[in-house]
Amino acid sequence: MKCMLCGKRTGSSSMPLISMFSDDPLCYDCRKLWKPYRGSRDIEGIPVDILYDYRSGYSSALIQYKECGDEALKDIFLYPYISRIRWKYRGCTLLLMPSASEKVRQRGFDHLAEMFACLNMPMMSPFEKRREIDQKGGTRSSRSVMSDNIMLKEGAELPRKILLVDDVITTGSTLRGALHCIDKQRHRIRILCAGGV
Ligand SMILES: [Zn+2]
């Protein structure tokens, strides 16, 4: 197998024994550049589970995937964590943070849905960006109620056990906006981000 990032045979790294028994789409040398996130973050009291430090090898791969449209990289991000995530969040439905629809159209694929598809967990995209709603001509009263950047799509029905997911957390404003759309009494909410700053 060839490494998805450097093209080297995955069995030919500096740690051949590890590589030989792994199905990791990245070679050991590329994978070791992705550093685990060491900090701790929460959003309004809900801890955010963050896998990688964004400033490590993770960010250049994410840019290649997301901004350069390299769709083939979709499975490299969560690979080492698939079992752990499926176990820790069993019973949850993944709720994807919204992307600007113009970006999705340009890219030609939904980068977040494809990144999380390897988990084989139920997922939905119930949110939309507020700016796009404004462009569609939201009424003045609905605009004034929306203090956040995103809102729930009309008619979206949320499951009880929710896992909010995103590719990277920076200020946390998107996740905070999503959180404000959800009734915390009726839903159990947890948060997972692949990368964090
Ligand atoms: Zn490599």
C-alpha cells in the first residue's frame, strides 16, 4: 500500500514492524507528524473532544483535502480513532457543522460528511449558515431573534443523543451557534473536533 500523503510504500518507513501490521492509509513517518491535541476546551460547559493539534501535520493535510479538493484523503483523518469514537459515542447521531453552500459547490463534495463517513454512524446536517438565510430574504423579526451565526433548518428533527462534529475548532463560534439551536433539556449533547487550535 502507498501512503496517501507522500506516496511512499507504507511498509518502507523507519518503523517497518508497525507499518507492516497497520492498515493506516498514511505511512508511519507522515502519521507521526500529526500531534495529539494536549489542551482542554469546553463550550458552555460541554467538554470538546479534540483529536489533533491543528498546528501539526494535520493542518497541511486538511488544507490539501478541503481547499485543494483532494477528496481521496477523506479517510486519513479519523483512521487511528475509528474504534475509540464508535465506542465512546455509541448511540449518538453525528450533527455536521454547516459549510457555506457556495464552498461545497466549488469543492464538489461535502468534506465534513466524507471525513466522518468512515465511522459508519448515523449523521445529519440540520444546520444552515445565517448569512445564507439573510441572502434568501429572512424577515426582519427572524433576523433580530438570531443572535448566532447558524440556525436549525426548517422542520429539522433532532435525535436525543447528539454528537456535534467539526473538522477544526478555533474560536468555537460555529459550535456555540449550533448549541444554541438545541434544547439542552431534551437532548444529550457531546462535541468532537478532529483538530483544535
Ligand atoms: Zn507518508
